[in-house]
Amino acid sequence: MGTEPLPPGQRRVKGWPVSHYGPVPRFRQDTWRLQVFGATASGTTYAWTLDEIAALPTTTITTDLHCASGTTTGDHEFLGVPAATVWELAPPGPRVTHVMAWAEYGYSANLRLADFASPRTLMATHHNGEQLTAEHGFPLRLVVPHLYGYKGPKWLRGIEYMTQDRHGFWEERGYHNIADPWAGLRYSYQEDE
Ligand SMILES: Nc1nc2c(c(=O)[nH]1)N[C@H]1C(S)=C(S)[C@@H](COP(=O)(O)O)O[C@H]1N2
Ligand SMILES: [Mo]
């Protein structure tokens, strides 16, 4: 169940229990698109079908997942498209500093550019050699291995380029804007420390 060192205040749990807010969305291939919008360099919105995403070069990462509630799960091998590919295919305008990653039902997580474009940040399609299950984010899930789990939307549908920071779903509800588990940046009240 993983042997990596744990960030402060985390405990390991067995397997991969499902944890998220709200219902699991149903995938509809005919209407599903990944949209890139906001402050793109061209001013236009990009939209890709799942087949178009699946045709992009992939990479694999192995990581633990740290939920801000204190549980860590291990032995995750994710395969997917590096998030930085979005950057190349849909170039951001010069003033972009952050992105909002949007999921089905309006779940969102804001990320600094460096966190989104980090070489290990993935838009995952597969886990341990199998397609992602519905509960874990099928068909596409953002994995930001160096941040708490809430920064990685399951059922990813959009990347919004932003010219200033804005809070996402949990960041509006008392969770830390940066979410670095190794620094213990869990709650928003710590932002004033
Ligand atoms: N769309 C969506 N994505 C989400 C969440 C959510 O509520 N909705 N919860 C996040 C949180 S807090 C965690 S810890 C991880 C949990 O992912 P897992 O159930 O695959 O371990 O999903 C993240 N992605
Ligand atoms: Mo979480």
C-alpha cells in the first residue's frame, strides 16, 4: 500500500476508497468536450473530443494521493496527457498567471501556472493499466501529484486561463489556496500566518 514518506498529518489507508462531493456524472460521448477558454492568446475557445485527447502523446506517473481530510492512498500509476500539452496546443495570452480546472457539475480548482504546467501534472485516462472508473473520474481526471487531492478535479471538462487568481470550489470553503501537503498548507486560515 505504498512506502513513500508521508506529508505531515497524513495517515495511509488501504486500497483506493472513493471520495468526492456530489453524484458521479454520466459520460455522454456526443456532447463531451474538453474546453480551453478564458485568456487564450488567440482569443478563441478550443474544444477537443475525447478521441482527440486520446490521440495525444501520453506519459505515466506513479504517485500517492493525499486528501486534505488526512488520508493518503498509494500505488497509483496514472497514464494520461501531460497538462502542459494544453499549453502548447492552446497557447495562453501573455498575462495569464493561473488556471481554473473545471469539472462536471461546476466543481473547480484554481492552480498557479507552475503547478498546472509541472511535468508530473497529468490529465489522466488510465489507472494501473485500466481505464479510470466512473467513481475515480472517467473519462478524464486532472492529477496534480504534488498538491492535495482537491486540486485534481475528476470528470475534467474545462481549463480556464486567468489573468488573476480566483478561488475554486474548496478554496472558497476554507481550504488552502496553494494546497502543498509537504508544507501542510491545508486550511485557508493558514494563509494569514
Ligand atoms: N469533480 C470532483 N473532483 C474531485 C472532487 C470532487 O468533489 N469533485 N474531490 C477532490 C478531492 S477532495 C479528492 S481527495 C480527490 C479524491 O479522489 P479519489 O476518490 O479518486 O481518491 O478527488 C478530488 N477531485
Ligand atoms: Mo480530499
